[in-house]
Amino acid sequence: MKKASLIFAWLFIAPLTLIIALLASNQTFDTNPNVSKVKGISINSVLPYKLYTAVPGQVGAQSAQVYSADARGEILKQFLEDINSPLALYSDFIVEMSDKYQIDFRLITAISMQESSGGKVIPSDSYNAWGFENGATEFSSWEHAIERVAKTLKEGYYDKGLVTPEQIMPKYAPPSVEKGGPWAKGVQYFMDVLE
């Protein structure tokens, strides 16, 4: 037990006494943690351990930036890609036209889902995923079709106060009214999925 006490005294008390004596003599330590000297004597040669200052020389700062982005195009794209719809490539354009004509961005896609499984079941090269004229209308491209659908929904429905699938159905798909409204229910279902 005496040996342990002597070792303790030598390892801890003796170096502390030396440090206190050096500090009392009003000397300063070199701030380099690798070499600490007092009056030209290396502290590391006297002490069996290194001395470090408690305060860091420089405190680093972290910064972060948060960006907000419109996720609507990505929501449509992921949904349409999952069903292998040809409209997936036009998701951002659907959002752009919806904004241009001030209609719900989900409506164009929801109607295409109800009418043609998102453009997968249409007359060849018609680009008519919305059942215009019972599928007889032919558009020159997907962009042409999307803009025409958005404009028609704005001018022929929204401007007349018809904004929900239930309100749009009697004019857009009149035979569905007599069957209990499956068209409106289907469109609403896809709008809810896209929310």
C-alpha cells in the first residue's frame, strides 16, 4: 500500500507541485500543445504526460442552407413512373400548365387516370389521355394535349364554378351521372392519391 501511495505522489502530486510553482513565478506556457516550455525547459521532459489548454484557439462555425422547391412535379412524376405512364416525362409541364390556367395540378393527371390509365390506353398517336370527344380528338403532341386540357378545364369548368370532380362530371362525363357517379369518384380517388 505504501508503494501505491508513493507512486501516486510521484505521478500526480509532484508534477502538480512543479506546475503550481512555475505558474506562481508568473511564467507562460507556449500555446503549441506539442511543446510546452517554461524558461526554456521542456515541460514534456519533466512531466510524463502532455499539457493542453482548456480553451480552444479557434471555435469553428457551421452553417447550413435550406432550399424550398415545388415538389408537385416530382409527386406527379413518381406516381406516373410507377404505373409506366407516358405522361411521366411531362409532369413538370402538367404543373406549369395547371399554374398558367389556375387549376388544381392533380386534376389533369386524375382525369387521364380515369379516362385512359394515365395515357396507356388511347387511340394510336392521338395523345388523347383525357377522352376528349370520346377519344376522337387527336392532339399533335403531349404538350399540345396537356395545354389544351388545362385551358378547357379553366375556361369551360373553373370559370363557371365547376371545380370538383362531382361538379365537373355532369358536363364532362354525363353518362356517369346516371350510373351513380363512378367517373367523379374515380377522378377524386386519384386526386386524393396525389395529395
